[in-house]
Amino acid sequence: MERSKQWLLAFNIKKCKVMHIGHELPTVYTMSDGNITTQLETITVEKDLGVYITSNLKKPMDQCIHPAKKAESVLGMVNRQFMIIDKEDFGIICKNYVRPHLEYCIQARSPKLQKDKMMLEKVQRRATRMVKGLKELPCETRLKKLGIYSVERQR
């Protein structure tokens, strides 16, 4: 804390947390703010800039569930607002409102398990079925006709 005072960098103790990564026994950390000493909260999951980091670094499912839910909610809103969606409308809607949720920080949260990959692909399949005249076609054909790649290939 002395160095933070020296550099005029005050910490908000209420926002400070501890995450133990690895197999060593956890240590208790405390911070002092003048005359009050506070034990820091120990956490196993933290969200930073939209990326979920876990203490075991092995839960990529969290990285897929949240973006898929957000993209699904956007698709629900689009479905309620538009009666008919043509290819041009879909290009604008998908590019600006759906894909950013599926591709945000993809380098950090690239899913490895097939079920996680399929969770993101399912959202895009649902989106492509909304386009007028393409609902009955297979997914690969819909993607070709719309001129977009699968989420996996985009990654």
C-alpha cells in the first residue's frame, strides 16, 4: 500500500478480489486502508472486458453460453420487429447485431469442445432460417446464398 500512496494510486478495497490459479493451497490476502484491515474476497470466476476467467482455466462453456444468450435475445427482438427479412436486411442485421456477440474476443475464448462450438453455430443457423425463402434449405446452402461463413470458419 505504501507504493500505491507514493504513486497516488488509491485502491478501492471493496473492488479488490483474489483468484487462486493452480494447485497450491490458497493464501489469505488482506489490504489495509489506514487503520482498517480487510480480508480480500476469494473468487473462482471473474468477468473482465466481457471475457470470463476461471480459476481452473478449463471452463470455456461460460465463454459460449453468455454470447449465445445475448445473440439469441437479439434474434428474438429482430423476429418480433420484422415480419419479413430479405437477404439485404439480413446482411445488415447479422453483421451489426448478431455476429459481434458471437465473435467478440474470440481469440481469448475460442471454444475447444464440440458442444461449445455447436452452441454458437446454433445461433447462426437460427438467424439464417429467418430469411425469406431460405428456411427449408440446409444450413450450408443458406450460408452460401447469404455469402457468410460459419462461426467456426470465421474464427
